[in-house]
Amino acid sequence: MNKLRNYLLFLLALTNSIGGFAASESEPATIDLSELQWGPPGGGNGFPIGLRTARVGIDPATKGITYYAMFPAGSHFDLHWHTYDEYVVIVAGKVNIMLGEESHDLEVGSYVVIPGRMNHSWTVPQGGEDAVILVRRAGPADFHFIE
């Protein structure tokens, strides 16, 4: 029950981020990372403690959201999967992502495609800087944690 509650709070934070740049695909938009207004820190029950998000927009056709996520140094996002494909760019810091059984160390500029239903987890190295990723989803956000 706590995981469901935290999942719903996480989705609420994504859809209600203060200062999120709501842009449709037909409107031009520019976003400066330094000007993002991050939502409050959250996490727990699978989500990284201290996770913050800033929504960029939503695709009106697929309902897939685009958002930035900031993971504190030393944090971990538990093993999970999503129904729809997820596309990610690392814009700050370093992360390790497990895609299925394969581990990948990623730095700024790295691009990741996570197919729908693929188990994956994220870890940000301890003692380094916070990591920021830009995420675009091919459909509505959902999180299915692997126990």
C-alpha cells in the first residue's frame, strides 16, 4: 500500500511541478536547466530518497510525459519496469543503470532507450554529484516494482 501511495504522490509531483514548462508538441519551447523549478524532494518505497522532478510537458496524443529528474548522489532507484518505452538523456552527473542483466556506467550526454516491460534500476555513485536526467515516455507513466 505504501508503494502505491508513493507512486501516486510521485505522479502528482510530476503533473503539478511548480513552474513546469507545459508545452505541446506544436508550440516552441526552450528550457534552461538552471531555471527549472524543481518539485519538493520525495521518494521511498522503491523511489530514491530525495528525488526531485520538474515537468516539461505532455504529449497530447500518447499522454507520455517529458520531465527532468534529479537523483541525489548515493541514491538508488529500485528494480522496476514500465508499460511504455522510456527515452533518457543524462544531463548532469553520472549514473549506473541495470538494463535487464547488463550494467552500464553513463555520463553526461549518454542516451538510453528502455523498452517497455524491461526490468531496470538506477544508482548514482556515492560521493559524486547529483545526477539529472531528461526523460520522455512513449505513454502514460507507470511504475511496477520487482519485489
